[in-house]
Amino acid sequence: MWQIPEAELRVLGDVEGLDVLELGCGAAQWSISLAGLGARPVGLDLSARQLEHARRAMDDAGVEFPVIEASAEDVPLDDESFDVVFCDHGAFNFADPMRLVPECARLLRPGGLLAFSMVTPILDIFWENESETVGDTARNNYFEHRGFEDDEGVDFQLPYGEWIRLFRANGLLVEDLIELRPPADAESSYDLVKREWARRLPAEHIWKARRAA
């Protein structure tokens, strides 16, 4: 996507010495970066093949940390195990938020931070199902939209107010919502959203919510 480079990592602040869980870690690029910043990461992904890539990437980077094959909706780890739960797209696009957010709250220690990026409800309003592209005409009902389903799975979404109420119902207080806007000269190999579109309307954003101490 048209992300500000490493914006997700910057919003985490100083991670040195913190236990960090990355949901939907894929090949673990972000967790490897977090390890380089002094964090103690754990990567989780539903795909065994992705975790094979992650292990090779860790070897290449000279770092080592646990990676777990599991669903982000049902993490086989103890309550209050992490200072930070982090996700770059991945799980927060493909997992049911009604199960995912309570699971994140369970895994966080008091005062712990949930930070994740995903596409915005605004992008989904303009999503054209048949062409699988983002256009300039509103296609979907903001209030009734809950996800797009195809042969490969479901992409979940909620209206902003429902996200906030879901966080609060699970003891998470919103600290920030960062709506990403690419620079005028940004380049990306990911062509789902054109740069000009993403400079007019937010295509993706980062939520920050903290578990009450």
C-alpha cells in the first residue's frame, strides 16, 4: 500500500526490552526489525509456508525468536503475556474483529499497547467488487458493510464508531487514529490504490489503543 515508510514501527515508540506479539507476521520482516530495536518479538501466522520464509529470514538476519502457527482469533499463549500486540494489515483484515479484539486485550498486560494498520472503511465504500479495484464512485453502504467475501476468504471491516465501542468493551482506550497519506512523490509496487486517490482519501490507517492499567 501507499504507506509512510515504517510508520507502524514509529508509532510503537521505544520497544527495547518489551515483549511484542506480531499477528499475521508472514515472513517476519517487522518482527526482525523489532528484534533489531531490542524488543523480544513473537511472530504468529496461520500459514506454515509463511513461517518457513520467516525462519529463513531470521537466519539471514542473524536473529532468533519464536514463531507460532495459529489463528489470531485463538492464540495459544497465556493471558497478559505481552507489552505490545502489533499487526501490519494481515490479521486485522482477515480475522473477525469481534473475536480478534478480545483476544488482543487478553494477551496484553495492563497498560499494554495494541497497534495495527489496515484499510479504511472509506476505501471499502469505494471498493468495486466486480473489478476488484477502488474507484471514484461510492459503491457500498458504510453502516451495513461488514466485509467482502470471495473464493479466497473474507476481508472484515467495521464503521469507526463500532471499532471504538468494541475497543472500550474490552478495556482498550483509543490513543490515536493515524490516517496515512503518501507523499506526493511516493512510489509503491502495490497497485490496488493509486497514489492520487490515496492523497485525496485515506486508504489505510493505524489504530493505537491501550489496555487500561
